[in-house]
Amino acid sequence: MTVRTKFIAVIVLVNLAIVVAGMLILPSLGSDRSVEPELRGRANRIAMTVVMDNALVEVHAQAERARRLAIEGGDPSATLLRLEQELDGVRGQLRFFTDADGEAIANLRRDLDDAALNVRALLLQGPLTPESAEQLVGLTFALQYRASRTLAALVDENNNGALAAALDGFARLRGQIGIALASVGGALLLTLGLSVWAYRRLIRPLGAVTGSLNAVLTGHQPSRMLQETGDEFGDIVRAIHKLQAQAEHIRRIAYEDPGTGIANRNSLDAELREVRRLRPIDGTHGLILIGIETYDTLRSGFGFRIAEAVMRAAAQRLYALDPMPVSVFRIEPQVLGVLVDRGIAEAVTRADLKRITAEAFSRLGTPLEVEGQRFILSLAAGAAIYPDDARDAEEYVNVSLEAMRHAQTQEPGSLHFGERGHTHRLRKHLALAEQIRLGLREGQFVPFFQPVIDAARGKVVGAEMLVRWRQPDGRVVLPGEFMLIAESSEVIREMTRNVLVQACRAVRGWSERGFNLTVSFNLSAKLLSPHILHICREALTEAGLDPSHLIAEITETALIGNLDQCAEILDALRDSGVRLCLDDFGTGYSSLSHLYRFRIDRIKIDPIVVRAAAQNTRAAEIIRSMSELAARLGISLVVEGVETEEDARRLRDLGCSVQQGFLYTRAIPEDQFVEWARTFEARAAAA
């Protein structure tokens, strides 16, 4: 039977019970109304007998009053008239009685008629004398006596009849009420039975299904197993079982590592939230993250299946590390985590974590055997304590991961403890990166220019473009505060393009004002990619500047790595007309090789060499040799870091007349550059 059929059956049966009960109760609502007119008639007759009895008493009283008047010589005519009226009233009352009321009423009616005739005959004899008055009194007394007895008997008869009729009516009513009560009780019992049946077959299964469904949806196990039936509830139960199986599968995917079957990062986060919920104040716990550095090698050399089997075997060795409770998790493919928790009894200390880590290294240091092969693992670990080193679960794991990565830079088997400041620095880093993106959108990054001077001629021959971050409050931020963050993301490309476009426009504007200069920009390792070709072309095209006015300065550290790829990119730049400058010359490991490997147009001597030349004659001779070498190779030479007049003179004597440094000026904004250049050249000419 389906649930719909069950509901219909319940509704039909309840309605049927109500109809049957109503049919049985309805007759009692009109319970033998024939008793009412009978009782009303008997009550009326009793009332009339009382009235007649009172009237007969009054008739006799009037006769007595007439006798007194006759004896005293008074006029009894008014009293006699009143007597006749009362007697006629009694006779009138008798008209409401019928012969069906019995022989007593018929006899009383005859007695009244006779009495009326006798009274009238007595009155017709003449004035009332004492003797006739005495007869009248005797006549009315006899009438009252006989009538009172008759009326009393009639009252008793009507009282008894009314009582009998009432008792009979009540008996019939009691029977009908009994039938009605039985009908109502039967209907109630039927409704109660149907309610119990509906509860057992409909409501209770519905509640059980709802509870099980809520448990499955919230990730919990249902409190009891539901039985599958043949109705719609059975369909729902089967669907819940399928949903439960799918939820369990999803839970395993979400909280278990698929390769090893051990708990994963999500499971660790949930465990940490639960520990923090149960013990928000008391107790500490520690987290150890063990990096297995040989995992990538195992995966590349032996395949994914063997690498996962090794990780699974390593995790098994960590389950019983210490008498205190530990839980094992796989945080990343090559990282296993150990959560150490003593509850609220005692705090976990760094000494505990050191001891447990040493035991873990000892267990994992023994070669692992998987499918007949033995593997030795290279290990490093990072650890942290909550809440000493972290404020929440995410920071807890991140601090431990950073500590583990730091340990991996040291010798194998190292342990490093994390610090809360790491996460603070990371968040500050991310916040600054977002501010950089906002600054780019609002055009806050602008070029500043440090002039390049031909000291021999007293002329400005070029400028080096340096990025500055002009804040909305007017403060200018130097690259040291934001460049590393910019270079760690793709934002460095957008920043370079925006600022380079502004610089190229500035150079073209200077040429229109009589200063035909070149502008150089720093090409870092992050920018040394094919994207720099598009950046330079777009900047030159938008500014309408000839490529020969643009110089890309490449640091020697940027050339470390894939030299063939670097050469390809630099050759493409050089072919586009952009000139190349080798920056920080004299401080690298292979500067001379770069001079013939790449088509360099300019070299720039590092300030370190310049400062060394002031105190060391060998350094001075090296600078002289560099100047002569550059001249022979047809390469221009610029020296940086010129800060004093003595530096400028010494470098001119060594053959380095093209100079740059604080002696002349720091980097200045575009709108001040031309004015500064004119002032400088005017002073040089005057000197």
C-alpha cells in the first residue's frame, strides 16, 4: 500500500466515523418532544384548578359577607353581584377542561351549574334576609367543599400524570443519550485507532526518515538503520542509503588521502577546530611536519604507485611514536604531519617535540621495504606549538610548513621551530601586493630620473629611469619597499610597462625642448623573458620614440641560468633597436665573457669598484683598464656611485668621463628634469 493510499484510507475512515456518529446522535437531538405539550397541558390544568379553588373560596367569602350585611341591616347587593361574578368565572375556567379530563370535571361542571341556578333562584325571592343569607352560605360552602375535593383530586391526578410522563420521557432520553454516547465513544475509539495506525505507519516513519536525512546531510551517522518498505517511504529510505554511501565516499575523498588512505590536510584542520572548540583556553598541542625530500625522486624513478606505497609505510611507522596521543596526517604529497596532544593535563613543550621528532627520524631512518625494494628517506622537520606560535589553525600549519622548508635548506635530519611572526610578515606581504595592484590601477607608480653626465664636456647625455611609488598623501616610496614583492608576482610586468611608457614620453618631450637624451631601465631576471620584447615595443610605439633612445640595463645576476635563452631574448631586443648595457660590471664571476657573448653597447662600473679605487691603486688601475678595453671594443662606459668632487676628478683621470651619482643629483621627477639639466649645463659652462 502506498503512502497516498494510506492517507486516503485514514481520511475516508475518519469521515465515515464522523458520519455514523452523527446519524446515531441526530435522533437524540429531537428527543421525544411529545412530552413537552403533555407536561405543559398538565401544568396549565393544575394552574387553572388552583385559580378555580381560589375563586370558590372567594364565592364563599362573599356569601359570608352578604350574611353579615343582612344581619346588620346593610345592603348586600354589591356583594351578591361580586359573588355571581366569581361564580361565573369559575364556570368559565371549566370551559378549558374537556370531557377527556374525566368524570370529576363533568360532575363539577354540573354542580356549578346547579349552584348557579340555586343562587339565582334564592336571590329572585326578594331582598336578602338573614334566613336566606344563611341558606346562601350553606349553599356556597357545600359547593366549595365538593369542588375543593374534586379539584384536589384533579391536581393529584395531573401531578402524577406529569411525573409519569416526565419519567417516561427521561427514560427514553436516557436511552437515546446512551446510544449517542456509545456512538461518540465508538467514533473516538475509531479515530484513536486510526491515529495510532497513522502514527506508526506514517508519522513515525516520516520522522525517522527526516532524522536520518538530516544526519546524512550534516555528515553524521544515522542513529538507527531504516528498513526498506514497499511504499514511498521505502523509496526514500533507499535514496537515503544511496545518499549516505555517496556522502561517505565524499567524506573519504575530502578527509582521506587517496594514495595512502591516511587523514589529509582537511582532516587536520577539522581536528584542530575541534580541539580549539573543546579546549579554547586550557592545554596546548604541538604540530610536527616531516618533509620527505626523496618523494619526488621516488615518483620520477619508480612511479606513482611505489612512491605512494612508501609514504603509506612511512605513515604507519609514525602512528605509535610516543606514549602521549598522536595523530598522523598527510599535509602535502611529500609532507607528513604529527599532531601531539596531551589534553588539558599538561602542556606540550618544545622538548617534547624534539624528542618525538628524534624518534620519528629514528623510525623513518631505517630503510623502508616496499615490493621487495628498500628505500632510504631524506628527512627534515618543522614544528610549532599552539597557541604559542599561532593564533588559528591556518597560521598553525603555515608556520610549521615554513619551519620545515627552512629546515630543508640545512643538513638532512634538521628540525626547525616556527614563529608567529612569519604569518604576520606573509599577511603584510599579501596586503602590500594588493596595495601595489591598486596603485597601478590609479597610476601611482611614476618614473624618476637620475642624470648621466659627461663630466668632460659638462653636458647631460642621458638618464636612468627609477620607479617611485607616489602615495595619495604625497609620500614617495622607494623601490626597496615594494620591488621584491612586485617581482614575486606578475604585477612587475604591468608596472614596468606603465612606467616605461611614461619614461619614453618624457624623453620625447625633452628632445622637443632641446635635450636629445637616452633613457635606461633595469632589466631584472624576472623581466628577462619574451614578454619584455612586447613591453618595449608598446612603450616606444605609444610614446613615438626611436628605439635607439632606450637602453636596457642587465644585471649579471639576471644572466645566471639559461644563457642560451637569455642570449636569444637580448639579441631580439638588440635587433629591435634597443641598446644593451651590462650593469654592475666588475662584481660578477664572468663579466668579460658577457662582453663577447652578448652584443653589449654600454658597461656600467659598479659603485663598489669606484669606492675601492679611492683607497686601492690596483682597483684604480682596473678601472683604467676597463676604460681602455671599452674604448677598444667600441663600448661606452659609465661609472656609478660618484658622490664627491674627488671621485669625479679621479675617475676623469682614469678615463671615465661619463658619470652618475649623488654628486650631481639624486633621482628627480620628470617635471624637474629639464630645468635641472639647463641649470647644470649653465654652471658647467660658466666654470
